[in-house]
Amino acid sequence: MACNGNCMITKTRLEGVENVIVVASGKGGVGKSTVSANLALTLAKQGYRVGVLDADIYGPSIHKMFGLESVRVTATYVGEEEYFVPVEKFGMKILSLGMLVDNSQAVIWRGPLAASALAQLFSKTQWGELDYLVVDFPPGTGDIQISVMQQFEVDGAIVVTTPQVLAVNDARKGAEMFSASKMNVPLIGIVENMSWFTPKEHPTEKYLLFGKGGGQKLADEFQTKLLVQIPLIQDVEEVENQDCLLANSNKEICEAFENLATQVDAFVAALPPKAPNVLKIAVPTVDNRVDDHFGHCDHYTVFEIGANKKIVNEETVPAGEGCGCKSNIASVLREMGVSILLAGNMGDGAKNVLEAQKIRVVRGCSGDIHQLVADFLAGKVCDSGIGCAGHEGGCGHHSGGCGH
């Protein structure tokens, strides 16, 4: 069914990540990646647990800024799911497409494929526990940015511009993308980069190479803050791959990013409390064991899982009338917030109905339901891939072990 603009989109909050901050711009070349990298570094230096995701699929640069051009990202398995392992440097976790592909190769992907690749970088990465994930968005307002904000919870956005009129015009489109009428992502404010140039030889002089007032004009238009003005950095090439991308001698620039980090921190502290990210798992049950016949099971046990991957609550749900795949159990479980169902035998019909309700199905399970859930949370349970075709609608028997 097509969405007419009024349907609700369920967004995913990244497990273990407290705040997701995206840094965007309407056009390239305004220093968006430099702002992203230095904001992340500054937050990390202030003691926060920080991750950096380079979401600029077509022109990744974060890996270059951190001296990781020759590093390749590894992967690991959690159960049957494969996850990227971000590279750790300067006390941060860093992931860029530039660490997944050959730097000499151009990435030629259509929008939907690029958006799908980026979604995997978000959700299939072992970020661990983070206070901040800083995301360096691609320039513009295309499929990639929209898809990310439709799928994942974003706590705030920063728009980067330079003072010149053309840059502000493009940045306006970027800021509009976050508005309540579009993606409804809170706008933290505007960063004006390259506000002036001061030669090292003449530290008291300021040259307005790109005009002035553009950042403030944009902030006023969107009723937000001009967070900071950042001078053009003359010696950026000299400080790449150091423990600070900024020139340590440039006190003014370092103070600008410290000010930016403080304002970001104050912004997220003022946000409404987040609803707990609850994981609920359902198991068709009989006598505290997995009921092998999903279609006519005795009842369902729904487990609520806490942050420490322990069962914090469980409740019993009647199976209802009719064969499992023909009853309303899928919608009942979804309304309860169930996102995973661990089952014994199940046909493709029932599996499709459940997955249409965004409930992931794991088949081939057996044994004590509490042990099963513990094994699943430990990554020891995987889908057998075996359906049952012994009954129309997919509710017949088929033997199969859990394999955990």
C-alpha cells in the first residue's frame, strides 16, 4: 500500500547509541567533513564515547582525514548475522566506505542501491555503547539522506555553509530537508565555515574571502542558532593524521569546535527523554517448551529483554482462533511491540504474514523456552531455513532441530 504522507513510519534506534547527530550541507566543498571530524574529536576529548560514520557514499573522506587510507574494515558474525567492526583511533570508532572499497575505484551506484548500502553501515556495525554517533552526510538532499532519516532515529542535524550567497542558497535546501513538514529532524543550528582568512604571518588581520553574514541569514530564516563561525584553516595539510586535525597552535579554531561541542551537548540534554528501546521476543509455547506446531499452538509467551540482554518480564498471549497464519496473531504480536518470533515448524505462508508485520521469524527451534531465548540472545540460534508444506497455508509439521 502506498503511503499518502499520513502513514506512520517506524524508525529504528541504533542499539547502544545514545545520540545520532548528522552533519549536512546543500553542496560540496564547504568543509562539512572537516566539521564532522573535528566535532567528533572534540566530543571524544571531552570524555564522551564517540563514533564517526562517513555516509558520503560517493566521495568518502573521513578515512583520509584520520590517516586510515590503507586500513580495511573487518567483519564478524553474531549468530547468523554479519556485522562490520569499526576501526578504533583517537579513542573513537570510525567507519567509512573508503575503508571497504579500493580508493582508486569510483563508486557508481544508483540512489536506492546507495541508500541500501548506507543502511547496512548504520545497522550492521558493532558500534557498542556510544554517547554520540556523528554522521557525515553526503552533500545535497537525495535518496540517501531521506532513506536514512526514514529508517533510523536521528536526534539532531547541523547544516554547514560558507558565507557566500550561492552556498547559502544550497544550504537552505539542506536545512529545509530537516523541517517538520519534511523529515521532522530537530535542527541544532548552522555552522558557518571559512568565515574569514587570517594569514599565519599576520594573525591580527581578517580577510572576508567569501563575503559575510550568510550563516546568520540562514539561521534567522530557519529560526535557529548560528552555532559558530570557523576561519579558513591555512595549514590543514600539515596537521592531518595527528591527534587533532586542527592546528594545535590555532587557539581560535580549537575554541570554536569546543564551543560547537558544548552547544551540541546542551541541545541533546534538552531533548525529551527517549522511550526505552525494548526488545520483545515471542515463542509459541506448550508446557514451557516450544510448541512445534505453530499453526495450532497452545499459547504464545512474550519475553521483554532488558539492556543487559536479560529477561525482565514475560507474559502469556492466547493463540486465538484459526490456524496461526490465518488468525490475527501477527497483528496482535506487532501491536505488543514484538519484533522476533522463535518457532519450531512453520510454513512460508505464516512466515510471510509475520514478516509483513516486521516480525523476524527464526524457525527450527525446540526445547525449554527460557533456555532458547538465552541462547538466541547469546547468538547461538539461527533460522533453519526449513518450512513445512504438510498443510495448506503452511501450518503442517516438519521436523527440524534448532542447531544451537
